[in-house]
Amino acid sequence: MASKDELRAELKVLLKERDAFMIAHNYQRDEVQEAADLTGDSLALSQAAADSNAKVIVFCGVHFMAESAAILAPEKTIILPRIDAGCPMADMITAEQLAVEKEKRPGVPVVAYVNTSASVKALSDICCTSANAARVVDSVESESVYMIPDRNLSMYVSKQTDKKMEWWDGFCVTHDMLTPAEVFKAKEEHPGAVFVCHPECAPDVVELADYVCSTSGMYKYAKETEAKTIIVGTEMGILYRLKLDNPDKEFVMPSESLICPNMKLTTLEDVVVSLREMKNIVSVPEEIRLKAVASLERMLAVPREY
Ligand code: 13P
Ligand code: SF4
């Protein structure tokens, strides 16, 4: 088995040889984030994939993220090093289920969180991420919207908009598990700490937060807050860069279950092997892509909140 140093050396050569750009989501393993050309939230990474001049994008994340890159940049080869890295929330609604919901609400625009499949995006009017959800909902020219698939993000957005909202009953199996009791315990153990959380957390947890934001929003908040201790309500992969960027601050995970098993599948070795063999390529049938790209591009025209 190759050592980490050998893998890092081979990766450097392969990235150059293949004209590849390696991007990693903020929840990826430390070794993967460390080796990446860019880390970021799902919105920043989709944009970076589309803007890059490289021929190949190695997308270290989960399937819907690589698929979004394939939708936005069809001329590039998009590699998802672990083709089995999915997102249970994205799998909670199918295109067939969405079609049924649309029939029940003629004329009501569908706002799809990017954590959805390409065929679901193709049936939606506009996409959003946690970094722009309220702005996207407000940008829609309609009194009401139907939001999919995350009930928690939808509930959070519904409190910030005058639009009438209905939503699908999906959720993130990782974030939804965090409980108010765990947050209270962390607050008790760390007096003076602030609590920041992702809007995929349950409403009774979101209510306790000093700040609610996307994963990238957390880096900004951690730098700007005067607090020295920050309780973090999201997947623990975020700690890698939070600690690196803020060596003088303490970060506390309120629960040991804040781990997304799918995000943790990709190892440095998987990245090297997929690039060496040019395997695990994600593509989207052109007929679906053309419809899905419209939803993603409408989203990209809306400025991010943080
Ligand atoms: P971000 O858009 O904040 O990166 O979140 C994506 C995600 O899957 C959160 O669970
Ligand atoms: Fe999906 Fe949740 Fe994992 Fe994000 S953390 S990829 S929403 S399962």
C-alpha cells in the first residue's frame, strides 16, 4: 500500500498530466481537503467547476454535487472518486414523486435545493443552496412556492419570506439527528460560547442558534465573532479548516453523530486511483441536462447571502 506522501506525490503529477482541478466539499476527510486545489460549500464548488479552465474536475463530495458540475460544464470530464457516495436526502424525492406534487399545485413554482438528482432539477423552476435559499424564494415571481426536498431548510426559509410555502417532507439524516438537549448540554459546558448551525438542522435546534448559515458562512462567522468558543451544528468535516483558520479559537461538536458517512467515503487513495484510471465519471443525459441547467443558472443569477 502506498504511503500518504507517495499518494500526494502521484496526485500532483496526475493532476498536471490530466489537466485536472481537484475540488473538495467542506465535509470531506482532512487528507482530501488538504490535497484539494479548492474547498468550499456546494454553491461555491459548482460555480468553480463551471468557471475552471481545466479539462477534468475531480469532485470530492457526493453524487448530486458532481452531477451539478456535469450539468453546468458538459464539456468537462467530472470524476466523483467514490461513485457510491450519495446523499440520502437527495434520494428522498424522485422525479415521479415531484411530478405528482406539481400536478396538485398547477402554476406553483418549484424551488429545488441542490441536494436533488438531475431529473428532479429538470422538473424544477429554480435551484437553491443553503447560501441563497431565502433570496431565491424571494426572487420567484409568484405568491407561493413549493420547496423540495428538505423540510428543515424550507421551514427556516418560510420564516424569512412573505411567500406562501409548502414543502416535501425530506431531511438530512445527519443534521436532523442533532437535538436541543445536546445543544443545551454543550452550552452549559462552555459558558459564553456561541452556537452556529446549518439550516438542515431541525427547527427546535435552529431556534437555539446565534447564527444559521451554509458551511462557507460558518468560516466567515467564526472569523468575525468575538466569541472564543464556537459550538458547531454541522458535519464534523468542517472542523479541518475552521481550526486551521482560527488557531486561537475553540470549536465544540455538540454531538458525536454529526458525521455524514457518504462524505467520509472518499480517501486520498480513491482520488488517485480514479484519476489514474480516469474512472467514476459522472454525466447527465443531454435531454435532462438541458432542463436542469436552466434551474441551476436561474439560481446562479441570484447573489449568495453569505
Ligand atoms: P452546503 O451547501 O452548505 O455546502 O451544504 C451541503 C450539504 O450537503 C449540507 O449537508
Ligand atoms: Fe446529504 Fe446530509 Fe450528507 Fe449533506 S450531510 S450530503 S445533506 S446526507
